[in-house]
Amino acid sequence: MKVNAYAAPQAGAPLAPTTIERRAVGTNDVLIGIEYAGICHSDIHTVNGDWGPQPFPLVPGHEIVGTVTEVGSEVTTHKVGDRVGVGCMVNACRECANCLRGDEQYCLNGMVGTYAATDRDGTTTQGGYSTDVVVDADFVLSIPEGLDAAAAAPLLCAGITTYTPLKHWDAGPGTRVAVVGLGGLGHMAVKIAHALGAQVTVLSQSLKKQEDGLRLGADHYYATSDPDTFEALESSFDLIINTVSAGIDVNAYLGLLAVDGTLVNVGAPPEPFQVDAMSLIGARRSFAGSMIGGIALTQEMLDFCAEHAIASEVEVITADQVNEAYERVLASDVRYRFVIDTSTI
Ligand code: NAP
Ligand code: ZN
Ligand code: ZN
């Protein structure tokens, strides 16, 4: 079927309306009428070629919420009318050790991204800035009742990307967590870490968003542009989640970790980091990374957010505002996620 979409025609070019082909609904597929699609900074990295050459024209979008409009004959998990979500993955082998453990994002045979990836049938995937999508039922999440559809969309990437390391590194009562960067991922990290019971500190470039940060659940807020911050907070965190989309001085942040502390990097800038051995060995510190999260954990995160009444702070836009929204994200002028109302495509 032909559906309306917004695509980047080539690297760095503005997105424009187009039509794309979606596959016929297979026996284990779900057809979703998309309602909202979040704008993740990864969409911008991809379109701008930060991560290397991509297949164009390219429809970004991996924070998708919509309603099921058709299901294949073997689908038992979702039915017509259900509110569902799709995140960053639409396929994986489901048989390798990592898939069997629930880490489909680390599939040894290659997970299939929601856009700009080659699916297992050889076609190129196209993302959520469109009106409809066909996805294998095993990669379709249920959106719990009580979550607003637009505010739930960013949970499918920003939510799971921050929930996963917070759970993996045991954030909870008694844990001192710092979140670097208060953007799409950062604001979800603050909300989730607070809901898990951790003590939360935001490390932002300035104090411009301090009031918001404290309202979202942070206990403390510091500006990283102030050199005193790094002295005042030396050796004081168990876990730091870095969500910055650009390079940072990793060694300065490692110095903020207590003994056995971990700096988990989820930001994905194109340039490599410089890590000084001394920053690690002086306090048995770890420097780690984490990518999104498995399907079962994504459902757990959605249920957790519904239970704690948390979702994203969103600015809903029409499709023709996408390019302007990209500019604002690049200028760190987002509070705290742009979400496209896909009925305007
Ligand atoms: P975002 O909304 O743009 O937030 C990034 C924040 O980083 C900004 O709001 C800003 O916060 C801070 N920042 C930006 N430029 C900076 C600079 N030059 N120096 C210091 N701080 C800066 O982006 P996002 O959607 O949250 O994504 C963040 C990063 O995570 C991107 O690189 C994205 O590709 C990556 N990502 C990774 C995964 C994964 O699985 N690991 C998943 C999704 C996204 P302040 O204004 O508060 O300083
Ligand atoms: Zn994303
Ligand atoms: Zn696998």
C-alpha cells in the first residue's frame, strides 16, 4: 500500500512530503495507523550523515504510537483498535543467545532498525514520520491505558534508552545518579531515576532549565559551564548517564564518580572520546555504553511509566514544522521532545 510520509531526499537536505510503499500485512504482521511520531536526535544524526552514508530517500522516526487497523492471521498479541507503539527495532533473529536473553537490540545476526535498515526480506525499512506502518507483531508494544498517546511516543526510544541503564546499574533508593544533558533522553532519565527512588542531579550546560529540572524530579541542578561544578561534585555519584549528543570531556565527568561508580554513555556523537586511564584506575571507575533496550524490558518500562504516571513533556507539531524542529533540537532548544501529529502528513 502507498502511504504519505515525510522524507529526507538526501543527506542534510530538508525533509519534504512524499509517498512510500508499505508491505502487505503478513501472517504475523500488524498494520498500525500512526497517530504520533517523536523526533529523536538520532533521526537528525542519521539524516545529517553524522553516522555515515544512509539509504535515501529516508523516512526517520522510531518513537511511534498509533492504533491497530489490521492484523495477520497468526497474530494473537494485538487486535484491531488496540493502542500500540513501535520503537527503534522492527526485527531480529529471535534465536541467537542475545535475542533469547531478551537483548534483541544486540542480536548477533543483526537487529533491524525501524528506518534506514535492511529488513530480513531484503527491503529497506522506513520510519514513523508517516501515516501507517506494517510491523512484525513481536516488535509491537502495548501502550497501557492512562498514558497520553503523544506523551507516550518518546518513551519508545528516549524512555527505554534511559530506563535500561538505570535498571542495569541498579538505580534506586540510596543511589546518587547524575544526568548529563536535559534534552529528550535526559528529561526521561530524570523522571525515571526519580521514580525509582534515586537521588537525582542534573548537569546541564547552563541554569536556564533549572526550574524545569527540579519540577521533573531532580534534587539538584548544576551548570557544567561553571568550573566550580566539577570541584564541588568531585567523587559524589554512583552512576552518571550521559545523554549529550556532542562530544564531552569524559575525564572531567569520570572525576565526579565515587569509587566503583559508572559513567554510562548513551549519547552518540560521531567523534571518538578521549579517556585517560588515570580517570578510571584512581577510583575503580567504569566507562560504559548502552543501546536502547529489549522488547520485554520496553513493555516493562511502559507499564512502569503508566504506574508512576510519567511520560514525556512534549511539544506537538505539524509535519510541516519538522525542519524547524530539527534546528531547534540542534540548538538545545527543546522542552523536551517534539512529537509530530502524523494526521498532518
Ligand atoms: P537532545 O534532545 O538534543 O538532548 C541532548 C542534550 O544534550 C541537549 O538538550 C543539551 O542539554 C545537551 N547538549 C547538546 N549539545 C551539547 C554540547 N555541545 N555540549 C554539552 N551539552 C550539549 O537529544 P536526545 O534525543 O536526547 O539524544 C541525545 C543523544 O543520545 C544523541 O546523540 C542520540 O543520537 C543519542 N541516542 C542514543 C540512544 C542509545 O540507544 N544509546 C538512543 C537514542 C538517542 P542541556 O541544554 O541541558 O545542556
Ligand atoms: Zn531515538
Ligand atoms: Zn538474534
